[in-house]
Amino acid sequence: VDEACAAIDDCFEGAFGEAGARVVIEECLVGEEASFFCLCDASTAVPLGTAQDHKRVGDGDTGPNTGGMGAYSPAPVLTQELIDEVMTDIIVPTLAGMHAKGHPFRGILYAGLMLTADGPSLIEYNTRFGDPECQVLMPRLKSDLVELMLASSKGSLLELPEAEWDGRTALTVVMAAKGYPGSYEKNTVIEGIEDAEKTGTLVFHAGTSRSELGALLATGGRVLNITGFGDSVTQAQKAAYEGVAKVRWNNGFTRSDIGWRAIAREKEST
């Protein structure tokens, strides 16, 4: 409660400008967050994938919230039983309600979920892929994304075969500038991207540019995503951090425990 009151005081003292002039008080849901994605064509919703990201800046989910410090897909915590429940109780009624109100929805629907003791609860909807969730979803998709999107726009999703996925786990680690999510230095030099890619990881650029001499510079808060693959979350994490270790960036940092919940479950089951 003290933490919540302090956050409200910050809002009214101008920490967030005009956006903080109004405060909404909501029920606090306790559980584990997960991301569920589906593709919609106004009348049909097709499950597309699951992921879990890590919002807090520090290991063990400590420190302030960020845009996301890493993610993995699929999310083992979202079992087929839970996916069926989410589709029946959340996604399908949403799609039907929008259609009934004259606003049929076509495209990606991203449900941010809280998995509570009473079952999955919807926290938010986004009509996009998440960041960094996209960096673990798309590398696993073997089907043609353009074909899926076209069917979504034309209302013909049911005419397509079920989307094909790489059965491996993908895990991405965000490399951020020191100081993020607060103030941070810009235009610091990054090296070793090619070395990271040689380990088999994928390197996604988020906040980079080139200097006049061709040096790679960090220009944002969340700067790089290093994505690794494996037959388990444990193996995918190992692969991703092997790629991270090859990047030479004195002003960068990462969390060291992306995937920790799923890895703990894997250890318990062996």
C-alpha cells in the first residue's frame, strides 16, 4: 500500500506530466503474466503463439518496469487447457462483441494475461506483436506470415492450414544502455555483432545507428535483442547468453536470468 501511495504522489507531483493528472485504481491481480497471440479475420480467431516477457529491469524481477528485458516462446505455463480456456472465455467473446457493435476486428490480437489461482484474467489487449515477444515468435514461425495476414484481411483464415512452428524454444535477451529505464548516455560504440551471429543467435537492432565512419552506435534505451534457440528453455537461454557474451559494448547491460521461471520448472521436472 505504501508503494502504491508513493506512486500516486509521484503522479500528482508531475512525474509523468499531464498523463499523471488522472489516476485509475484497479484490483491488484496476483499471479504470473503471460502473452497470448491470435490472428483474427472479423469472425474467426486462430491461436498464433504464446510467450512470456520480463518487465522488471533487474534480476529476480526487481527494480522499475521497462518495455521488456527479454522473453521466450512458447510459454510452458500456458498449457493447452489454459489456451482453450482463454479462447473460449476471453478471445471469442471479444471478437463477437466487436462484431456485434459494428467494429469487426482483423489482425493480430495480443492478450496480456495474469494467470491467477482463479484462472486466467485479461490485463490488456494490444493490436500488434509485442516487443520483445515478436523477436521470439517470428523466428519460430515456419508458415508464410504474409499469407496469414492476407487471409486475416480477407476473412479467410479457416481456408488455410494450421500455422507451422519450429518446435524449439526461442529466448531473447535485451541489451540496454546503462541507466535505462532512466537517463542514459547515447552514441556509445558497439562491436562484436558478427561474432555474436556466428554463435547461431539472431541479433535484432532496436536503437542503433551508424557514425560517419561506419561505427555502430547505441542511440536508445533498449538497443539490441540477442535470440537463441534450444530444445528447452534452459538450452535456449544458454545459446542466447553465448551470443550476448560476444558483443563488446562497455555501456550496455542485460539481465542474467531471462527464462528463470520456466528453467526452475524444468529442473523440478527432472
